[in-house]
Amino acid sequence: QVQLQESGPGLVKPSETLSLTCAVSGFSISSGYFWGWIRQPPAKGLEWIANIYHSGNTYYNPSLESRLFISVDTSQNRFSLKLRSVTAADTAVYYCARDRGFGAFEIWGPGTMIIVSS
Amino acid sequence: QSALTQPASVSGSPGQSITISCTGTGSDVGRYDYVSWYQQRPDKAPKLIVFDVSQRPSGVSSRFSGSKSGSTASLTISGLQAEDESDYYCNSYTPSGTFVFGTGTRVNVL
């Protein structure tokens, strides 16, 4: 059974860098698929952040691209996200997910709440 | 990259059919047959219920069906049940390998 689990700091100060990791179990990232990040601000809708292919090809939301970096570590079977210069608008539940292709996010982690506050 | 437009809420009685629309543009929904739909219960991660406009993942009830006409995709829930009361989101592939979600629809079962 494939499972994803996000991990992060919970609280980040404004202007700092948010770092998140998604650990994958039950499936080897190097075997394929796209792996993505999606977020949801409190009481708001979903926003796609970025996707990465197991080979390292990346795809970013144009509105976040200048602050984003995602990477994959096949040796640790996990992928990560870094979001620079965070503001209160980046407060959200952050999900990682496996994309079976063209945005069909078929397996999701439970999500991790990130609050940006001083 | 603007969010796809969905109605804020749709209501129906048990046993009825309801349809949720997802309107995009000729650059996303209208251009690609890569629209997916998600069901999200409170405080839970979304669940994929339709992909590639009309395909259902294994294990998803046949009461959920998807379609598309022009730049508008639709999700129909037939035989509405109390357990269908959730938020629903559409998602579309866009040029350059990016994606955009819909604004979300709350389904109320009366």
C-alpha cells in the first residue's frame, strides 16, 4: 500500500524559507510517476504548487515559481519543497500527492498545517 | 493562471441527481481532456473520483460520472446519498505542464 507523509516545521516566521518533505512508502519513487505539492489556506480552495518527475523534471505554478524549489531524493524515497520569503498568505495545509498523470492526484498524504507568523 | 469557476454550492435531496460545473478557458479545460475531480470531506485530504474527464479510479462508485463540453467540465452525482455531502474540486491540465484547480463546490444533501 502506497502511503505519503508530509513533515514540516508547523510555524515559520515571515520572510523565512519554508521547507517541507514528503516521505513515500510502499512504492519506489525511482519507478516513475509525477509527485506533487498542493496547498489549501484555511477555509479556502486547493492550489496546485508544483510537480516533479522521478527523473527530476520540475513544473511550477507560475504565481509561485520565483520563490519555489522542489527536489527528489530517490535514495531516501522522498521529495521536498522549499518556499522562500513566506508571508501570512502562505499559511495553509500543505499536501503531497502522487500524480498518475496530467493532474490526476490519486494518492495523498494527510497534510501538514503551516502557519506563517512572527 | 486563474482558478476554474465552480458554483459555490449545489443542493439536492437523497436519490436525486445533481451536476457540478467547472468552467475554464480554451487554454485549459477546452484544450485538453485532462480534467480530474476530487471529493474532500472536512479536515481530510481530497480523494480522486474522476480523471481524464470521465474515467473513474478503481473503487469509486459508478454514481459519479464526468463529462465535458467545450470549456466546461461537469461532474454528475446520481442517486445522491447523505455521505456525498462534501466539497468537490475540479482540476485541469494547462500548457507547459502546469495545473489549475477550481474554486470548489459544497454539495448539500437536503
